[in-house]
Amino acid sequence: WVTVFEDDGARRRLGGFDDASWSPGGLFVVAAKGRRLTTLEPDGDERWTRVARARVATPRWSPDGFRIAYRSGRDLYVAIGDNSDNWLLDREVAPIAPAWRPGQPDNRQVLAYARGRRIHITQVDPAGGPPRALGRTPPGPTPRELWWSADGRRLVAVAQRSIRTLDSRG
């Protein structure tokens, strides 16, 4: 269940979702259940729902609040936050949450994700154009988690027995 807790301790259940993520500033929640990707307001009002081809997992808002990266099956997609567009970013990605690089201008959102034993770093929609690969790591331990440092200069890849610290291009 996705539950929102208020400052006064009150709580509100938004629904039986499998995974969820807050938008920057806490204005919206994106949640996944089965093949559905849904955005909601914190009071539970649904904004929109998109039905994907396969099970949806690990939805994450971009730092600018205008994009959502999510997996559908083994593929990675990006949706515009108002549901006006959606596109395939890559296929056969690892079953971990993608990580948005913080501190980027609105039209230069950068996403890190794992595919096989490599981490890919991609500018998602440069000035409205197609995605642009910025870098990728050499093969290494398969990551379980990806995290950017607060300033966006370093990417941390957590594997079963190691932690790698990488620069912004991998």
C-alpha cells in the first residue's frame, strides 16, 4: 500500500500499489501496479494512468518534475509528467531503479541505468531531440542500486560485494 503521512500524524492510503515515488517538492506521487503507471495528488486524486505493455516497476521522477523514468518488463521508458508523451529509452535493462542526475537544467535531464554489467548515462531529451549517450562504464559487478551525489558530480553503484564511485560520465 502507498500511504501518505501528514505533518499532524494523519495518514491517507492512496492504494495498493507495488512501488511509488514522490515528485520534487512533493506535489505528486507516481505509482506502479501491474501494467499501470499512475500519477496521483497527495490527497489521492488520480491525475492520469498509462497502461504499459508489461509489468511496470521502479518509477522515478526527474529532478525538474517533468519526466518519469520507469521499467516496463525489461525495457526502460520515459514519460512526460503530464502524460503528453512516452518513449522507449532502452531495452533489456537491469531490474533496478534508474537514477536521475540532480541539478541539471530542465532540457538536459540525465539518467543513469544498468544494462548487463554496464551502467549507461544518457541525456534523456536534449533540446527536444533524441536521447544522447553521455557515457557508460566498463563491465563490472552488476549493480543493485544507483545513486548520484547531491551535486551530480559522482555516481555510486552498489553491487552485492562492492561499491563503485564513478564520475558523471561513468
